[in-house]
Amino acid sequence: MKCAVSNCTSHNGQKESCSFFNFPVNEELSKKWALFCRRKKVFNARTSYICMKHFKKEDIENGVEYEMGFAKKRILKRGVVPTIFKVEVSNPERKERLVQRENRRIVNELLKQNDAEHKSAVVPVEEANMETLETVDLTNSDVPLLDMSNAIETPTSLEPFFETYKTPFEEIEELETKLEKQQQEIEELRKVNKKQQREISIAKQELEFIKRKHSYELKLLEKQVTTAQTEKTSIEAKLVNIFSKKQLDVLKSEMNRTHWSISDVEQAKFIYTKSNKIYNYLYNRGFPLPAVRKVKAWLNMKAPAAHLKDHCYTSELLQ
């Protein structure tokens, strides 16, 4: 891909980034682009391109976005025509001559402006008065001479001017250095942004993994709770047929001090009278039975009074 403009050496194989733009579809606009190319021979505009060096910065719609890295390619505004035509100079001696010629032109323009300002400051004298002026011999006259010691000295050379004046090429070099610094800063910011994006993606993945792990553990605990509740209900249903309500309360709460009912007392006395060894075995195994000391006390005790038949035997009453 090569630029269609005459004497332009831009092509897509260069190291510097240079964008190329197709000729517009509009015939009138395409003719303007073709006239700007200044080609002697006729060429096909459909397969030709013009590089970005022939357009102004404001002609590019997304120039800032492209420089910052937010756009992949440059896009021209609609109806734009190339206006910058520069002749590429490959010979360095010729380039130096062009620079010197440009500097001489600038100096001549500044000198002309200076002369024009001095002429405008001089007061014009009429020609009639100039004719009547007489020559005066200052050698023998008493006319005081002007003291030129305090007169304004005119500069004899333009060296101070050249020291302060900067050529357009120097300004271009300064702008290029500033642009390089800005591009380096943008590249560093881009690297930092990529690093932060990677860290954010890793943190998101870790957070997603932790969420999944917690949800799995929560479901597992819920299953364990449900199974434990079902086992508890089934065990309670089986124990109801074996133990009394008071015995079940003892098994659940493991109370040290219990108010036994009359039926529980009678059952304990019956088992102990049948075999005290079996009673001790069951009691030591955690079977919900009154203590052996209480059972012996109940056996030695007479029958309870009439008002205590419907109540429970307590340790206080047994004492």
C-alpha cells in the first residue's frame, strides 16, 4: 500500500505508524482528491489511497482516542479534502538548503517590518522648505553640537535575534519530544490498567469459587440437619413405646434431680425386687431409672397417704 500523492514516499512498510484512507465513493469529492494528488498519469481512484500526512489533525474524527489507545484505526470526517502537500526530500544537503532559504525569508520579512516601523516614525518634510534650506558651516559657528553619548544605539548585528528566534523545525522537534513523552506515559498507564484488570479478574474468580464452596457446604449442612431431624423423630416414636414421658424427659435433658411419677416408682420397685443386679446394670448403662438409694428408700417407706396418690414422689417427701 502506497500513497497516491505525487512525490510522497509513505507506504505501509514503514516503522512509524501511518494511516491510509480510501478515496471517497462520491465522484465529485473523489475528483478533488485526484486533483490534489498532482499525478501526471491517470490512475484508478478505487484502488488508491492517501496517507494521513496530507490531512489536518482536525480532519480526523477520532485522533485523540487513537493516540490514547481507545481506537484501533483513524477515521476521517465526512466531506474532508486533503490540503497539505509536502515534497519529500531524501537528500540531506537539499534539506539543509531549504532550511537556510526558509530562515533567510523569515529574516528578510522581519527586516522589512522593522524598516516600515522606522519610516512611519519619521516626520515628513515638505519639498518647498527643503529648497529654502541653507547650508551651515559648523566649523566656525557657535551652534552647540548634539551630545550623541546618550543616543540610542542601533544593533549592528542580528545575533541576539537568532539566539531568541526559533525556527519552525525546532518547534516541531520540541512538539515531537513532548508527544513521545505523552505516548510513553500513555503506554505506562495502559500497562498499569492491564495489570489492574488481571488482578480484578483473578479476584472475581476467587470470589466466585468461595461463593460456590459456601453454597455447597450450606446445602450439605441442610441435608445433614434434615436427616438428623428425621432420625430424631423416628427414635422418639420408637422410645414412646418403651419409656414413659418422664423417662424421655430425663433422656433429653439429663436432669440430676427428677420428680418421678407413681407409675415410674412402681416400675423401678418391681425391677429392683426382681433382680437388683439387673437394675444396677441398666442404671449404669444410662437407662432412665431412679437411683438405687431412692428405690431402697421407697421400699422401706410405707404406702403414701391418700392426698399423695395422684402426685409424684419427690426426694423431699421421701426424706
